[in-house]
Amino acid sequence: MTNNSSTTAVRFNKVSRYFGEVKAVDQVDLDIQDGEFFSMLGPSGSGKTTCLRMIAGFDRPTAGSIHLYGQDVSNLPPYERNVNTVFQDYALFPHMNVGENIAYGLMVKKVSKEERAKRVDEMLELVQLAGYAGRKPSQLSGGQRQRVALARALINHPKVLLLDEPLGALDLKLRQQMQVELKAIQKRVGITFIFVTHDQEEAITMSDRIAVFSQGGIEQVGSPLEIYEKPASAFVAGFVGTSNLISGEVARRLAGSENTFSLRPEKIHLGATLEASPKDVISVDGVVRDVIYLGLYTRYLVEIEGGIDLVVVEQNLKTTSMDVLSAKGRKVKLSWHRDHINPLGG
Ligand code: ATP
């Protein structure tokens, strides 16, 4: 993805956006490569949408510059940028049918009727809505409306497509289905997608790379695997999935240094012996304080020597809810592979 031959689609150079006292975006540096599916992930108010709006041109940086394919666009209006946006609320024209909605951008550009019809058909095909051109938006489901919004945004072949929580209004099943479809569409068209979400699972499912935002800054940029396996800070370790953070005296005893490290709950084995050479295994005694049965897996809270609690997750491969719930109060041995300890840089 990031190699010397790749083209930078979007570059943030020390970009800040202040609203009075509020530092919505604070000195952000960022490179997004051409053809990437890139997600901006973070909690509410962390600055993602403001970054997206500045790429679109709906907002301007207070300081710093934004480049699109090498051109400084910091002061260009939205219509002079080769960028399109898909919003969560679809923003379809209710009085126009699906075909007219999709063709709108081409009509504005005075593209001929024949050419418009051809490209609308291509787009309907792409978003799997062939045959729906004559319907009004009110006659569509939420997922179908979202596809129309996507087709309308893609028909002009923008260089960059911005998506602001586009799946937020859909129920979980449809959302998961659309995640897979969106990713497939992005690969097919090869356009750079920049996707804003506060849903870590969504970002991990779809993205080539993710930027994790917190309080107007970027905590870490990396592939889903890097972000999950090697979180750079306590914030990332906690926001993306669940993590145990261990520091001080307990960290020194378990990992040989008082510096904080993170350890994912699913990497900890409860009771069963680990298949690894003893020198690679870290073990500690504990007592199960709480058990939460979640169907597919069970979450245990285990107090270890030193008085700290570790979250441990195990799949319910053979166990029943009765088995796991009876574990409460039991003495257990926890163990994990030394490689699964992740020292935090931040
Ligand atoms: P969400 O997921 O809730 O949309 P976000 O990460 O996208 O959050 P932003 O919308 O970028 O966050 O907002 C960042 C900060 O800037 C917030 O504290 C917000 O209140 C503030 N902010 C955004 N737009 C404005 C504005 N027009 N005027 C004043 N403050 C603003």
C-alpha cells in the first residue's frame, strides 16, 4: 500500500481547525494513498467529520494546508475539487426517481441524454439495483437508498469519495451486508474511499488502513492488523476492541519492565496448558471474580496476584452456560505467549 511508487491522493500538512476555543482538529499530518479504502475512526467529537469536510471544501483549515493529488486545494471551493461526498441521511431528491437522482450530476454537466442513460445503467448494475430506475426514493428500503446515494456520488468518477457514517442509519444485519458490498464496489471502481465511522468493527472489516482519532489529533495510522495487534497508545488499545493494560509492579513481575503493556483478552488461556516452550509462556494465578456468558463466547474477569483484574475471553466450543457460570469464585491459572505482550509506545 505505502510504497515509493504509490501516489498520494490526500495530504494533510499540519492542518488545524479551531472553532473559538475548541481545537476540533489540531496540527494533523496525514497521507492517504490513491486507491486506498481509508477509515477515520474515533469517538464522537474527535475531529473526523471536520477533517472530511475540509477535504470536501465545506470547511477551511485555520492553519496548515490540504493537497489533493499534489495540488494545494486549501482555498478551493467544493465544486473545483474532484471529490464527492455520501452522507448518512442519503440526501436524495424525493420528487425525482432513482434514475434521475443518479443522473443529476451528469445533467448539471450537460452530458447528453444517451450518455446519461448508459452511465446510469452502469451505475445501477454496480450497486445491484438494475430495474429500479423508475422508482421514487420513498419506494425503497434504507439499504437501497444508500446504494442510490452511492451511485449518484460515483457517476461523475470523482478521484476521491468521502463517506460520512453512511451506514449509520441501517440495522446491524444490513449494515454488515453493506460493509462487504461497499468494500467490493471500492475494489471494482478503484477510487480512493475515505470513510468516517465511530464503529471499530466496521473500520476493521473494510479498511486498507485506519487513522484513529482522539481529541482533534491522530493517535495511530495503520492497517487493521497493526492497529489491533500493536496499538500505539492506551487510547487505541481501549478504543479498538478490549485490552488489558498492565503497568507498574505487576508489569515488572510479568514482563520484566514497569512500562505499560497491553494484552488482548483472547490471547489469555484460562486453565488449559499452552502449547509452547515454557520459556515463551507467562503464567499467573488468579481467582475468577465474574463471568458473563455471551453465547458465542464467555467473558471472565479474573483477579490476579497484585490485585488487578484481567479480562479473559474464551469461545464456548464445548462448554455450556451452566459450565461457565459455575467458574465464578474458582482458582485458575492464566497463561499467555510472551509474544502477545505489546509494550505501548504512547
Ligand atoms: P461525530 O462522530 O459525533 O460526528 P467527529 O469526530 O466527527 O464527531 P467533529 O464533528 O469533527 O467530530 O467535531 C470536533 C469538535 O469540533 C467537536 O468538539 C465539535 O463540537 C466541534 N465543532 C465541529 N463543528 C463545529 C462548528 N461549526 N462550530 C463549533 N464547534 C464545532
